[in-house]
Amino acid sequence: MKKANILLKLEKSGVIAVLRSDTKEESLKTIEALVNGGITGLEVTFTTPQADEVIRETAAKYKDNSTIVVGAGTVLDAMTARIAIMAGAEFVVSPMFDSEIAGICNLYHIPYLPGCMTITEMKTALRSGVDIIKLFPASTYEPSFVDAVKAPLPQINIMPTGGVNLDNMAEWINKGCVAVGVGGNLLAPAKTGNYDQITKLAKQYIDRYHEIKMVSV
């Protein structure tokens, strides 16, 4: 049930913010700004200094908020995956598929979202128990690529990441993507300390997501 509940939270979040911060402090302030704007899906990448501490403190801060789901991104090996999970990560994301990471995540009933670009990679990931495939980098493809993938693999859940923005988000979601990963312009204001702007942008993304889902119902 643990894994199923986390997957449901990821799907309900819809927009997963991918944090690549220069410092722990920047990351924590960015997370607060995102949550204030309504974003509940948070991926703390391990390119961020003290990423495990960011995850631990965020998980503790929002432990009573059942909508918040915090995970680890840019996880390159099983050891890092376990560190993230022990810190409180509810999902693990990597830029590629790794069978050892999949094994650790399965052991702890934690969703693993590997980056895949080909049908072969996706099939291998699915056979290893992966529930959501991160299409990465999504900027390499058109949203119509989802149709091509779902033809032979109709059961697949895809989350495009890299190049998703307010203008093209509807195209991806309307193709049946379970969620979208967003970084780029959403988080850019953190570099100048403009966290109020991050909150405004987060609200725009969430409002747009709900608008798209309402229309597609």
C-alpha cells in the first residue's frame, strides 16, 4: 500500500518541481515558495549540496501535510538511492535506468522513475517494477511521441521532464502523461533570491494544470 499511496500522491500533484540549487539554504527557501504557490510534488536533485539534509528537513516539516510528496533526483547509484530513502525520500528519480537502483527502491516499496528515451529502455524498466517512466529529455521529442510509445505499451505511465513549460504543458498532459517535471523558468528566480516570483509561477503552473485536467475530463 505504501508504494501505491505515493504513486497516487505523485499523480495528484501533477506538476513535479525539479530543484537544482546552489546551496541547502536556497533549496529550502525554494521549496517553501513552491508549496506556498500550491506545488506539492518536490524532487530534490543530488546535484544540490546536502541534498539528503534538504530531503530530511522537508519531510519533517511537511509530515502532517498528506499532499506533499518529496523525492530525490539525479540519483546515479543504489547507494545514493538508499541514502535518499533513509532521509525520507518517497520517490527516486534518475537520468537513466539502473537495475540496482530499481532493486533498492523495490526493497523499500519506493517508486523509481528512471529516465528513458527508447522503447527498449522503457520495456526493461517496466520488467524491473518501474511504475512511471521519466521521458528525458522531453525537449528532444514532440508530445506525439507519447502516442508512438503507448501503441505497443498502452499500460505505460510517462512523466516528461526537460523542456516542459506553461505553453506546452497541455500538449503533454492531453497525450495521457501522468505528470510533468518542471525546472527551468519555474525555479530561475531563486538565483536572484526572488522567492515571491517562484510562488507566483508555481501558482500559474498549478492553475494551468487544473485547467487542463478540467477540460480533458
